[in-house]
Amino acid sequence: MEQILANDIDEVLVTRDDIRAKVEELGALISKDYSDKNLLMVGILRGAFVFLADLIREVHIAMETDFIAISSYGSSTNTSGVVRILKDLDDDIEGRHVLIVEDILDTGLTLNYLVKNLSSRRPASLEVCSFIIKEGKQRVPIMPKYSGFTVPNTFVVGYGLDYAQKYRNIPIIGTLKRSAYEDDGLV
């Protein structure tokens, strides 16, 4: 980790080695479950791009990818609850087996909105793979078919997860020191 960014991390919750092992495990499960299906993996931008990039290298079947960008955070550490589609899918998903690849499931509001939106487009199947599930935070019950790690109900960064567009490149999941965000007026 770059030293300046590393200095902002308070606690490492998930290590680089744990991430690598979990991505391999998830890739094997997805490969098995979709071996005879027309799989489209949909990455949610921006947070899931790191996870999706690693995950597709561990999926050993024919598949395609697409991206959708949605927002409910802005540059805050709390969701606004208002979901906006910033970039829609490029391809039609009707009749496709779609796997939404999400970085983090916290309140579930954003993912619930997206699942409803994509379901209306008549895919053959629609499932969710969430890398991180935030413990005790869900306001809408969503159970991903595939999940990576459960973390405490605290703001986390790294491995694609950001605070104000920073820290996505840290190869771990961790919490930020208060000093990394208190100057922004968020505490």
C-alpha cells in the first residue's frame, strides 16, 4: 500500500490474501452454477470494478460483462436513499442469465431498486453477487446468491470501495481513521 493511503487506515478487516482466496472460491461456484447458461455479469460502477475484474478471471466459462452506474451516496459516508442511474447497460438482457456484481450491500435500497429495474427487462434469471455485506445495516431484505465477507456496520474502504473517490486502490478492506475525513465536516 502506498504509505500516505496506508496511514489513513485505522483497522484492516479483510486482508489481501483473504480477498484472493474468496474471489477464487466465488469464481469456481459461479463457473459451476452457470456452466450451461448464457451468463452476463453486470458490474455496478464504480465500486465493483476491482472485484469484477478479479472475479471474471476466476470464472472459467463463456460469459460476457456489462456495466451500470448508479448513485445513492455522492461523496458522503451515508446513503441518501435516492437512487439515480448514471449509466445504463449497453446490451439488452431479455432472456439472459444476469449476475449483478456489487461491491457492498448495506441498506439494500440501491440494490433493491436495481433488481426491480433489471427484473422488468425480463432476464431468464437474475442473481446478485455482493463482495461485502454490512452487518445489521439492511433496511430492505436482499440475500445475494454469492457473497464474500460480512463486516461490521462501519464505513469501509479499499478494493474498489471509496471515500470521496479515494482509497479504491488499497488491496484490503479497512476502516478509515477519523482524521482522514473529519476535515470534510462529516463527523
